[in-house]
Amino acid sequence: MIELSNIKKAFNQNQPNEYWALHGIDLTVEAGKVTAFRGPSGSGKTTLLTIVGCLSRPTSGRVRFKGEDISGLPERFLTDIRRQSFGFVFQQFNLIKGLSALENVILPAFPTGRPRAELVAAAGELFDQLKLGHRSAAKVEWLSGGEQQRVAIARALINNPEVIIADEPTANLDTALSKEFMAILEGFTAAGKTVLLTSHDPLVVESSAVHRVVGMRDGRLVDG
Amino acid sequence: MRIWLEKQRHLIDFTLASLARRKTKNIGLLLAYTLLVFVLASLTLFTHALRTEATFVLAGSPEVILQRMVAGRHDLIPPGYLDKIGRIRGVQKKEGRLWGYYYDPVLNANYTFMARPADEVADGHIMVGNALARERGLDKHNTISFRSYSGKLFTFEVSAVLSPDSELLSADLVLLSENDFRSFFEYPAGHYTDIALSVANPQEVRTVAAKLSSALPDSRPILREEVLRTYQSVFDWREGIILTVLAGAILAFAILAWEKASGLSAEEKREIGILKAIGWETGDVIRMKTWEGLLISLTAFLLGFIAAYVHVFHFGAAVFEPVLKGWSVLYPKFTLVPAVDGLQIATLFFFTVFPYTAAVLVPIWRAAITDPDAVMR
Amino acid sequence: MLFQPAIIALLMAAGVAVLMLLAAAPFAVQVIRHWDINSGSERQLALERRTYLFSTLLSFVMLAQLAALLLFVFNADRLSVMFVGAMCAVGTLNVNGYGFPSLLTQIAVFFLAAMWLAINHVDTQARDYPLVRIKYGLLLLLLPVLVSSFWLEFQYFSALKANVITSCCGSMFSEESKTIAAEASGLEPLPAIWLFYGAMAAAIGVALWHWRRGGRVSGYLLALTSAGGFVAAITGVLSFISLYIYEHPHHHCPFCILKPEYDYQGYWLYIPLFVATAAGLGAGAMQPFARVPSLARIIPAISSRFSGLTAAGYILFTALATWFVLTSNLILIEH
């Protein structure tokens, strides 16, 4: 589904503090599976995730998504692909304060121009699935950590993407909530979605819900 | 098209919510913006109202006024002058006018005395302007005495107070009969102050004037259209000068807008980063921010303009009166006839919304190009 | 006569537009020199992001130009009292030789900006941005037009001297001041009617043809008939449409129809006309690039949509003009 070949990524190019986060990554991600990237912080796993998720472009190397080369695409088109095909769950949840849970969830669909009524109905369904129905009108800052994460998950799903990308999803959760998250994850696989996540939480990488673990260190792949 | 509309609706929804969340920051800008619109709108509404008033007043005055010149100074029209003009094609009516100024030590003000035909004002009676009547506490059937320049005391009965509709020009006016006028000022018999001619066809006015100056080389014809033009030009010029003086304020406002737009709080930056990460395109963010600017502009414009309207037409433009009016001690106190026109609103729009938009354009773009992966770093 | 509110506003708007584009020009040069779509370098990313600034800037310039055009005409109309012999905007614009050239360049700036935006629009639909260099080259070409528009406007306004009473005398007429051509002149009504309906039929026909079939030839033709249609439409307004609206056989004025006295009928005519012409010219402007591989499918789709707009605009314009003529009480041509 996603093929990476010789991906390199530099920050602050041509400046004294130039820094290469990735040094040539070759990787193929299978559709319908859960792949976890494991490695210490600074190993480049988040950078790799941003490239896979069309959030940024590699400095060199090729990214193929469903057979199409997307590595040289301008931001405008990457955004289109990202909006249609990828859903994101961030470590800090990154919900917009002051808006209700419902408003946060339907935000990614605004640029698509889908009618509001349709969006609200879709969000309602997701809330029911995630057992959040009663909290949809609440401002996000009033929600508990677990609830916030479920709002973030609902937001990731609103455009019905094929791939879910989660960056350290359990970093801010206790054991019970982390287990709950893993259960939701299994639901994704059952629905045929591809999941990519980064984590160094053993609860996640050793879970049976994860099909493949890819190890990373210093911007290179190492054996999981 | 439908999708596009729906999308704009979403963007406006989001913008409104986001403005509401940052009330304090936006209220400061909105206030400054509204104040600017208020000041500029008051200024233009006021000058426009004065222009309208002047046009209105002049509409009733004769098309051509003929003055006699002696040594480059305005002099009396000698007897027989009227007949010398003879018949000129296009002139409907010609009449000698009598008017002059009278200094009233009671009010330290100059009045304009003007003679009217006997069928309008009877001997021993006067009609007075509204401001004068107010200041001297006059009403119909009251009597008032003026000491003439020769020292004689004349007493008149007020037969009417002039309608306040055109107070700008009639404020200090005193109308009296021709006989009274001549005896009050000891005006030589047969002489007139000037000659008024009415010309029906506006296209003939200039021909008539040319004939007059060739028939009477020692005279100067003054055309109504020229007086009107001069008034307009003077008002425009004053307005323009004040606007130029206010350019500093506009610039300061533009800088404020620039600063507000570029000084995004960490919270706002994060929000834009989130929006971009979850699938908003740079163009979407620019559009959202444009809506924000538009909403702020329209609100400020509406508020400022309404406030200015109330200020000018209900409170008589208290702030600008001394600058733009004032050629006489007797201030005409008049409620201006509300007059608003498209050109003014368009000009005002250019003076306020245009600088604002130009100032926030680059900051908006800067905010919109936030890296979409910033939130994951 | 620069101290006039609307004049200050107009000069400020034109000046700001010029300054903004001038400030942006070096960046356009950078885009031309360093653009490399295949590179993932940070410089390329920065350049890509800069393109958003330019399209926003140009949209702003185009909208501001449209508003300024209206203000310019309004103001000319208002100022006509100031000049001997000027009855309306036409007279004011004729006061000196810069008036009409200034108006025409402003119209040109509007249409050129519209054409640039049309090219920009198709380019941003293609995944490889194939026209970036051409686009920014064109942008740099637009700059001198904008500068000359500003210069003409400045010359025009600074040479305006109101015929105000001077201290010496009020007798301007005695010196036989040069008379302003107070009225625009038009063609004789009958040939004008033929020209008008002929050009409109051609513009609408070509627009419909391009809308249905696409193709480069009809695309170029569309630009041509749109430009011709615009000229013919203005000639038509001058020569007979305005006469019918004013119900006066000699008042040839393209501006007075914008006034409230005539129920703002001019807006109903000019808005469809300007939109239609801008869309037609835009569709034509993108034709030279129709063979670029990544645009081969995009351009026909978009230009046919544009030509739909052109056809609709001209149909509306012609229908309204015809209606104004038919409902008028003026009889210009005896049957």
C-alpha cells in the first residue's frame, strides 16, 4: 500500500545547524495491517510518520501511495490525499480548545464542503461507536484524557480514511485507557483499515493487535 | 458551486467561533477600526451635508449677478444701468437688488440686510433669519430697533421668522422693504447694489454673461454655476486637507492591523497547525482568515458609519463644526438634512477597508503557511 | 487638484497596489530562477508557499481595481460641476488628455489581472505546476502596466484644475476657455445596432461552441470575440442603448446610466459584461498551454466552464439591453 524507497529528510538545510533526521529508509507497509514503529525519541520515527502521512515531503527519495508516486507533489495535492486517505491521532490530541467535541470532530471535513447536517450525522455515529454520545456538546477542555483521545479518534475517522496514523497514542493514558485504545485499534483492523503508529510502550508494541513492529534508531531502520 | 458555498459556510462558522473565543484581542482592533471609520465618516457626511445645503440654497438664487466695478472694487449700480443692458435673448427677468451689511453691537455680529418688493415686506416690517431671531429672542409681531450708521434709530415689527430649512445662508438675514432699506442706509435713489438676471436655459448662461461684459465693460457678471463650483471646491479642499492630516491616523491603524494580524498568539499558531495537519489546505486557511478580516471590517464599518450618522445628523457634528464651518459669528444652528451618497461610502471604504486589507494580507499568508507537521514536532 | 477625498483614495489604492507588486517582484524573480518541482529541498518548499502569496495578492489587486474603476467613474461624474462645459463624467475625463487613457489602462489592468488569475487557476490544478515560470514572467510583465496606470492616473488628477472663481473676475467665458467635449460621440444608431447585435451574436455563438466542444481554435476565437464583444458592447451603449435609457436623442454617455436617476440600470449591464469578458479572455489566455501534458485534460474542462460563463453573461447583457431599448419611450429609428 505504501512504499518508501531511500527516504532522506533534512532540517535547516544549508545552514550550520543542518540536521538529517532520516538517512535512507526503505520500507513497504501492507494494507489492512497494524504496523508499529519503535525506537527512542529522536530516532526519526515521528518524522517518518509525517512523510508517510503526507504531512511533509522527503528531501530525497520516493514515496508511493497505492502505486502512485507522491513524493514530489506540491502541498496542495498532498493535502487532498491526506484529507481523503489519512486520519491522525496525535500524542497531545491537538484538539481545538473552546470548541465542542462535535465541532472538533467535523473540522477535517470543512474543506470538502460536505453539508453540515451530513457531517453532524456522521459524527453522531462515530460518537455512538466510541461511547461518547453524551459528551458531544461539551467543550473539549472539560473532557477527561480518555474522552479527549476518543474525540481525537472520531476526528481522525470523520473523512472515512483508509489509513490511521497515531503518534504515541498511549503516552498520556493510564493502563486501563491504553487497553481500551488497543481494543479500538482492533476494531480498525476489523474494518479493513491500515494503521501506522509510533510507540515505545510495551503494552502497545507487544500487543497481539499489532501485526508488525519496525525498530528505528538514529534515522535508520533496525531489526524490531 | 454548491460545494463551494457549503465550504464558505463552514469557514464562516469556524471564523465566527474563533472570533468569539478571542474576544479581548479582537475588541481592541474593532474599537480602533470603528473609531477610524467614525471619524472619517463624520467628516465626509458633514461636508457632504454642507455641500448639499449650499446647493439647495443656491438653487433659489439667480443665474447671473451683475456687479459694477470701479478701480477693481465692487461699486453701486448707477441709475439707468438696468436700461443699458437692454434686451438680451434668453434673459427672462432682470432686477436691481439692494442689500448690505449691518453690524449689530449687541451681538457683535454682522447681519445681511436685503430689500424685498413691497408685496413681500411692508414698510416698517422686517423678516428675520432663524439664528438672529434666536439670539435676539425675537418672535412674530415683536418689535426691534436698529441704530443706523448715520446714528438714527429705526424700529421695525417682525412680520415673520424665516424658515429654518436653509438656515446656513439665511441665519443672519434681515428682509425689509425697499423704502426702509434706502432710508436706513441712506442709499442714493436709483442706485442698486447689483443686478440679478434669471436665465432659463443653462446653456445660454455663458452667452448672456459674455454679452453683458461686452455691453457693460465696467461690470462683472457672476454666474451661479461658478459660485456653486467654488463652494464645492472649497468644501472638497477642506475635506481633502483634513483627510491628509488624518492620513497619519490611517497609517497608524494599518500598522496596528498589521501587528495584530502578524502577532499571532502561540495558541492561534497551534490552532492553524492543527487545522493544516487534519486536512486544511493553505488556501483554506487564507480564505478563513480573509473571512475573518471581512467580518471585522464590515462590523467596524457599519458601527462606525452609524455612529457617525448619529453624530452628524442628530448632534450636529460637534467635533468638526469649528473646522469645517464658521465664517460668521452667528453660527447657523441647524440640523443637517441627512444626505448620504454612494461616492462617499465608496471613498470611505477605500480609506478604511483598503488599508486594513492591504496591511493584513502578508500576515495572513504567513500564518497560513505554517508547516502541517509542526504539531507533531 | 489632488486634495479631493476620492482622488486621494484612488491614488492611494493604485499606489499601494504598485508598491505591493514591486515589493513582491524580487520574489517572483526567485521563483523563476530556482523553481524545481522535483526537489524536496526546503527552498523549493518555501517557493511553493510563496505562490500562495502571489495569487492572494493578485486577487486583491483585481478586486481593488474593479472597485477603483467604479470610484473613478463616480468621482469623474461628481467633479463635472467643477469644469465649464462638463455635464457628466465624460466631460470631466475630457478635461485633459490623460482622463480616458487612464480609464482605459485601468480597465486593462482589471482584465489582465483576470487573465493572470485564470492561468494561475489552471496551473494550480495540475500536479506538477507546469506554468510556474511562465506565470511569474507574466506577472513581471504586468508590473509596468500597473505602474503606467498609476502614472496616468496621477497625471490626470494633478492636471485637473477646477474652473473656480478667481480674485480678478468671475468671467472665465470671456477668455473663451477651451471647451471640453462634453459628450462622447457614438456611431449612427442603425450601423451601431447592426454592429452590436452582430458582435454579441458572434461572442455568444463562439462561447456556446467552445462550451459544447472545447478545442483550441474556438478557445482563441473566444478571446477574440470577447474582446470584440466588449468593444462592441461599449460602442452600443454609447451609440444607442444609453440614448434609450436616458430617453434623450443626444445624450451619449456610458456613465450616467450608473446613476440613481436611471435606476442604476448601468450596473445590470456592466456587471454581466465585465464578468463575461473577463471569463472569455481568461479562457483564451489558457489556450496556449492546452498541449502541456498535465494540463491536457484540465484546460478544456475549465475553459469550457469559463465559456459557459461568457455565454451566460453576454446573453444576459444583450437581453437586458434589448429590454431597456424596447421599454423606452424614445423613438430613434422611424419604421
